[in-house]
Amino acid sequence: MSEAATLDRPAATDAARPLVVDNLTKHYPIHRGILNREVARVHAVDGVSFDLGAGETLGLVGESGCGKSTVGRCILRLVEPTSGTIRLGDDDITHLDRGAMRPHRQDLQAIFQDPYSSLNQRMRAGEIVAEPLVNFGQPADRAHIASLFERVGLRPEQMDHYPHEFSGGQRQRLVIAKALALEPSVIVCDEAVSALDVSVQAQVINLLTELQRERGIAYLFIAHDLAVVEHISHRIAVMYLGQIVELAEKRALFEDPLHPYTRALLNAVPIPDPEVTRDRTIIGGDVPSPLNPPKGCRFNTRCPLAFDRCRSEAPAYREVKPGHYAACHLND
Amino acid sequence: MANPTAPERAAPDETVLAVEGLKTQFFTRDGIVRAVDGVSFDVKRGETVGVVGESGSGKSVTALSIMRLLAKRTGRIVEGSIHLVDTEITAASERKMRDIRGNVASMIFQEPMTSLNPVLKIGYQMTETIRVHQGLDKAAARKRALDMLRFVHIPEPERRINQYPFELSGGMRQRVMIAMALSCNPQLLIADEATTALDVTIQAQILELIRELREKIGMAVLMITHDLGVVAETCDRIVVMYAGKVMERGTVREVFRNPLHPYTKGLLASIPRLPEPGAAAREARGNLTELPGFVPSLRNVPPGCRFAPRCSYAVAKCHEESPPLMEKAPGRLTACFEAHRLMENAMPETANV
Ligand SMILES: Nc1ncnc2c1ncn2[C@@H]1O[C@H](COP(=O)(O)OP(=O)(O)OP(=O)(O)O)[C@@H](O)[C@H]1O
Ligand SMILES: Nc1ncnc2c1ncn2[C@@H]1O[C@H](COP(=O)(O)OP(=O)(O)OP(=O)(O)O)[C@@H](O)[C@H]1O
Ligand SMILES: [Mg+2]
Ligand SMILES: [Mg+2]
């Protein structure tokens, strides 16, 4: 009982917030011509704020190009934010350079979609997992690495194998073992299970959930598959064209979505049950270009409920109900 | 109707495609890959049949065999037959195949960017296809291309026809691919992961389009996907593949309600599911059901059922003999020696039907 309770609600959302992102913005300038003048800016992320509690999973969903990975990459310090702040524990890491960021790496790890490209093909699996420990001068004896292997469901003798000898799901386990080695408090998972077959995907999702329960790791779980995100997350943030349009506890989000885009997204997911017949109101059109996002509410060009105000005035992102944030004029 | 030149079509209820005992293999330096190993199914006029299975199960190779588009030097159909309307594909000449592709059967792929030529305008690519296959002149082919773009709900077709593929969004490119695929009135459309790379809202639009077109022109659709949600929402019947073999076949409703193969059962149990919209809150989620292990290699195939090493129902026989696909109930086929145990499990629910 108590275990289920901790899974569903993080232990201490307020007391321990290992990650706080405030008003994060990332614009990619586009340069043209011999003078290399800036001719346009991709509004990849525009004023995104959220926090992450210890042992909590925050899901980040939205359509391709809405800025999910850019948020993750800013947090990981792989791209330089245009403005805003990122706090890891008590420290502002927004503009730290490589050297200054180094001590924080122990606390902040990443798992990406393609395990193949994130593993050094010429190193043995055991060396790959030991590498971060060695880098940080921590004990990396074989017995310790073997225990990490066992924890992620790999056999200790596989420590001597090379990445190409592993299946896709096993490679992702290897990446997880490596991310775990330094006992981070936050892991950014960017499409971490998206490339896996469904039967293997279930194995990896279960592993991530168990590790969280055991070690209180917080996940920022970025994915486009809503069913996966719904399964693994405690709270979910929905992004559209560089902005969070809605953020809530997952139950509230599914039972009572407050943004028309969230509703459209939930409606569009194919349900694997032929007995379910539902109202298929499909929104038309495509996501507009982030080079030149629409005036007013960015969703107004596709929103079935848009009215005049939506086309001129951007709705404020605010707490509509306790813990339930949305940016839509209809909630005024 | 945007298909004024519809040729003689298969009558209702008529089988458009019948695949029988198909075996397709690749002869590589490291040995023979038994990619498709005795696959049988059929598709009737106006029907959508889904082919599902995990990566490497042989879905695409089955489709490429039907279109005879296998890798030339290594891939070969070694056994079985493919009957498409009135042609035996496995014995057809290359010339006959060129006629069939586009005119009788068309295929759309996951990434339209790779099947569209990036340096040629949309309009040119479409009219060339139409002229080659239908012998229309330039003006007539252009008119037909515009009709087809309108047919798949592309806004401003006169402008789009003069654009290059990169100027279109992913969803728009997939619509163009569908327009091209349908421009010669095929009787069979093969969609191989056609919506996998698209966003869910765009996927919903494309699936709706395929449904609408199927109803309007009564074509048969072979929908290849790994997404069981897509199958549940668009298909009439389903073919479940695993490691080159058909594990189970039946109507989508029955297979989802009472899978008769442990693999299908495991697959259905392992996918996370969204709560029904508006339904009461679900309790905190436990673990997903896992299928242990992973998909086997197709090079050195051991005897017995290919799923046996991962199967919790497996008995000694399963490791020795390959179970044939057998009809266990009307329209319900499964390749499992232990299927009766799955049926019995379902008895209480179906006893009073
Ligand atoms: N280095 C870059 N230079 C210019 N634009 C970029 C760069 N990286 C990303 N973008 C743009 O920023 C926007 C957000 O991209 P991002 O990768 O964050 O989206 P995403 O939500 O992760 O999408 P996906 O679901 O496809 O992974 C997109 O329009 C993308 O084209
Ligand atoms: N040209 C080829 N040469 C050798 N082997 C091949 C070739 N094409 C496919 N195969 C093998 O045939 C098997 C079936 O592949 P296929 O592409 O049909 O799988 P699939 O079910 O479509 O998978 P996915 O869901 O990943 O698309 C795989 O083991 C694959 O490696
Ligand atoms: Mg991304
Ligand atoms: Mg394929």
C-alpha cells in the first residue's frame, strides 16, 4: 500500500526539488548571406517553467519540433539557453561552462533514444559502465560493476562483451546502468524507450520505475508516446510550439484537461481496444513554423474553440486549479 | 468522384490478395536469413487487414515480396504463391510487374522523403507517374494530379503542385504519397508504417483519410504497423507475425478479446494504455506485464516454435516441433500447440454467448 502511494505521489514535492526551471527560453538564430547576418530566429523554447520533486517523474509531451528535446538539452548544458534559469539542487547551473559543470554531472544524467550512438563501440560493456566512476575517482571494482549489471537485468559475464553483441533493449539497459553508476538525483530521459519493441519497452519502463522507487531518482521523461508517458509519470506537461500549454497531476490532466490542445492530443491517440468507439474530433492543419509563431495564442490557428481574443492576446500561463496550470483564455 | 477511369474491379467479397505458404530468404555472406517462413493470409475487396509484429518479424519483407521489390541480388521468394487479383506474382515477368505496381497495387512507406525525389517538384513527380501508367497527355495528367491532391485534402493544390518535397510538412508529404499511390486506382494499397513517423494529430488525419478513401473506392488495404492502437482503430482482420511466421490470424475484435496465441496475449498485455477519456481515475499503476527475453535471430533458427524460448505456456513438444497454423474456431487461426489453454481461460466470459 505504502509503496503504491509513493509511486503515485512523490514523497516531498516541496521540501526537495532537485530541479527548478524558470522561464527558460532558447532561440536559435538563423544566419544568411556574406555578412552572416541574423535573418530569423527559431523560437524553439519560449518561457518554460516547471520543477521536479525528488523521486518524481515529470512527463514532457507534445508534437515533433515543439521543443521537448531543447528543454532537456538546455538542462543538460548541451545547448546554451537564451534566457531563464535552471537550478539543480541549490545551484544555478544556467550558464556554467564545461569545467564548472563537471561536479554537477554526478547529479544529473541522461538517457537518450538511440543507445547505439551513445555507447563507445570499442569499449567493453563493463568499461562503459565503469567510466563515469573512474572519471570521478570513485571505486569501480568489478564486483561493484557486476552488481550494477545485475540490477539492470544484465548478466555479469556480459561485462566483457562489446555493444554490438547486445540487443536494442540490452543496450538501453547498459545506458541505464551507466547513468545509475554515479547515483544521480535527476535523469533526463529523452525518448528513452521510443526505439524499443513493445515487449522490450515494457521491461525497460518497469526497470526505470523500480529504480526510482528504490533510489528516489527524479526523471524528466520526454517522449511523444502519450500512453508510455501516462504510465510512467506523476505529473505531465504538454508543450506546443515552444511553450507549456498545460501542466498537472496526471489524473487531473486526463480527467479534466483544461487546454483544447491537450484534449486534441488525447483524442488523437489510437486506442488498442476495438470495442472502444469514441468521438473522433480530429483537429486539422499542421503545427505552424517556430520561425514565425502565430500572434496571440500559438494554438489559435488549429483550435476549434478560438475566438477573437485568442488571435490578438497570448493567454497567461497560470494556476487555474491547485497544482493545475494552463494557458487558455477559456479558463478566465 | 475523383476516379473517373476506374478499371474493371474485383467484385465485392472477392479476394484481392491471397498469400499462400510464402517463404522469402536473403542469401548473405553470413548465411541464409529466413525472413519470411511460410506466411499465409488474404485480403478481400474493401477490407483492411493489419499485419503486426515486432521489429524484424518479416512484415516489410512480406510487403516487398508482394510488390516484388526485394533486394535484387540477395533476396528471393523460394516457396509459396502470391495471387494478386488475376496474376500469380511469383511467376510474373518484370514487365508485368511494372504494370502491376501502381495500377493494381501501390505501396506507401514510413518516410515519404525517401520515396519522393527531393530535387523534383511534386507536380512533375505526380504527372510522370500518371503518364507512364495511364498514357495520359501532359495536360490531362496535370488535371488528374490536381484532382488527386484535392482528393487527399491538400489545401491550395495549385500552389503545392509547384513546390519541392522539402517545402511540405511531414503530414502533407504523406498525403502527396497517398495521392500518388492512388492516382492509378490500385485495388490494393499497402501501407508500411505509413503513419509511424507522424505526430498523433497528423496520424489521426491520415488514418481518417485512408478510411474515407477505402469507403469511397472500395480498395483493399494491407496495413503494416507495430502499433496495436492503429490496428484496433482501422483494421477488420489482423495477422500477427513473429520471427518470420504467422502466430495468429482472426478478426480484430476476436483476437483482441481472446488472443489464442501466447505471443499475442503477451503483446497485448505489455502495452501501456491510456485511461478512457472522461473515465474515472485509475488506481496507481503497477508494473507492466513483461515478455521476457527478446526476438531471436533469423539466421540459425532452432527447431520448434520460434516463440517457445520466451513462452510461459511452452511444453517439451514446443521446443522440438514447429506448430502449424491451424483453425481452432471459425476464422480463428493460431500456430500454438497449447492454444486450448488460452481458449479455456476465456470460457467463463463467452459461455453464455
Ligand atoms: N541547432 C538548431 N538550430 C536551429 N534550430 C533548431 C536546432 N535544434 C532544434 N531546432 C529547432 O527547434 C525546434 C524544437 O526542436 P526540438 O528538437 O526541441 O523538438 P522536439 O520537441 O524534441 O521534437 P521531436 O519530438 O521531433 O524530437 C524545432 O523547430 C527544431 O527544428
Ligand atoms: N536486404 C536484406 N538482407 C538481409 N536480411 C534482410 C534484408 N532485409 C530484411 N532482412 C531481414 O529480414 C528480417 C525481416 O525484416 P523486415 O524488414 O521484414 O522486418 P519488419 O517486420 O518490417 O520490422 P520493422 O518493424 O523493424 O520494420 C529481419 O531479420 C531483417 O534483418
Ligand atoms: Mg526530441
Ligand atoms: Mg518494416
